[in-house]
Amino acid sequence: MKFGIGRKIGIDIPCEKPGLLPLSQYYSQRFGNEKWMSGYNISLSIGQGEMGITTLQMANIMAIVANRGYYYTPHLVKMMDNSVLEFSRHSVEIKDLLF
């Protein structure tokens, strides 16, 4: 997914979860081709149903929107000293007319 849902962001802790934003194939496999309807998509649009996204992923999505299509890999820090940190910038392919 373009906004990073369904994959790990790459933060500094080993227990990061990828999250889940199910596609139509997921529902067809789980319920059968004719057993699910658009109501499932409506539930997903308000963050309910089978959607499983982390708080950090949601914050990252908002950063992508605020930064007009890019984000930096988030880092967890306890304190800052004079050392130089490297930041990885990632672009997301979003049409400029959407901003």
C-alpha cells in the first residue's frame, strides 16, 4: 500500500507489526466471492472491521499528507547529544493535484 499500511515502517524496535488493510481478495478468500458486500468497505473507511493498523502507522500517514507525499523513518530516542543522526526520506507516489 502506498501509505505504508500492511508493511513495517522500519522503526528501531524489533517487535514492530506490519498491520493489515485487507484487499478484496482477502474477503473473497474468507467469505466466498458472493458472500461479502460494500458494507465491509464502509466499515474499513471508519477504521473498523478487519483493519489492523498501528498508531505509529496512522501518525505516519498524517505525516505523508502534511509533507505532500514523503515521510522520514521514525526513530525512538531517549535523549539527544551532539551526535549527528541520519534520516531516511521516503517518497510516496501521490499525484500533486491531490494536495
